[in-house]
Amino acid sequence: MLVPTVMFIEGRSPIIQGKLFADFLDLCLEHSDFFTLTDHLEREWRGRRTDLLNALMPYCLGAVRTQKWFGYDRPTPTYMDYRDLMIHFYRSAFELRGVITRYIDNVFFQQPDPIYHFIYVQTLEDLMFFKDGRLLVRSTSHEGYIEVFCDDEAFTAGLRSLCSWEEREPHPLELESRKLDNMVNGIYERIKLDAVKNITER
């Protein structure tokens, strides 16, 4: 078994975009059980578009409202007096490559709007993938950061073939913190049951 490795890219401009982003989605969808996208609720006032949110609806496993998520901890209100995040869960299905790339062409979900000139137009961002109840891929759109926790040889080789990554060994506590239930207690079992039901019905 491959020694766990953290692979990451940091930079405001998305390196993973266009066809590279589509190939990255293929790889992540193949090696994950489900993924999440985050709605930062304090940005509702900006009139952001919901076309991607609507297109993903048939694949939705549920959503949870929380103040704590991977990369976020909001015990006090933000500048707009909001502190909640809405986390949307989706099953990993191969056809979602086409659904997502119809609206977004890069891993940080940057999409300039010609009218309002906002970089983040969609209500959804912060793409994250999960496997066996653990965080596999974490991206934070506004910070321009993506990291992958690799302990699978095929997945690691696939990532290395896409682009250049910085790599480091993970801290033991970091590996423990990848558990989904550390964020929202009991959520993994709920999502797992919904995923089985969803796949059976389809």
C-alpha cells in the first residue's frame, strides 16, 4: 500500500482548467464515493446564479447547514452577520463531468460575470471529494488552494500525470482530521444510506 502523501497546489489562478479540469473530474469521480460543494450563504445578496445548483439536483444526496467545515470554522458572525455554510452532498457519477463542465471550466469555480464583474458567480464553490467517509480532495476557491490526500497508487499516478504538484508527508493528526464525522456528527452514515437509496432508485 502506498505511504499516505499530501499533494497540493497553491495559487490564485487555477492551474487545473479546461480539458485538464475535465480529466481531473474524471479521476476524482472514479476514486470517490461522493463530493460536496459549499454555498456561502452570506453572499446571497450578490444575486449569484443557481444554474449549476439546479443542474446537480438529480444527484443530490442531501444538504447540511453548519458553521464548521473543512477549512472553515465560524463560531462568530462574519462581516455580513452570517456564519452558516450550506454543504451540498452529491453522489460521484461519471456523467457529472459533463454537467459540471457545462457551467465551470476550472477547479476553483472562477467564472467572471460580464455584468457584475464578480469572479465567483455560481452559488456553489469549494469542491471536495470523499472516500469511505474521509476527505480525499479539498479545495478552497477564494484562497486558491487545493490538496489531495493520497493513499492509492492508481489515484496518485493519475494526479501526477495531470500536472505538477508539491508533495509532503501528512501529520498523523491531519490524517485523523479527514474524517467526515469530525465535522458533522453522524453525517457519513446518513449520506451513505441516501447514496444507496439514490443509486437503487436510479
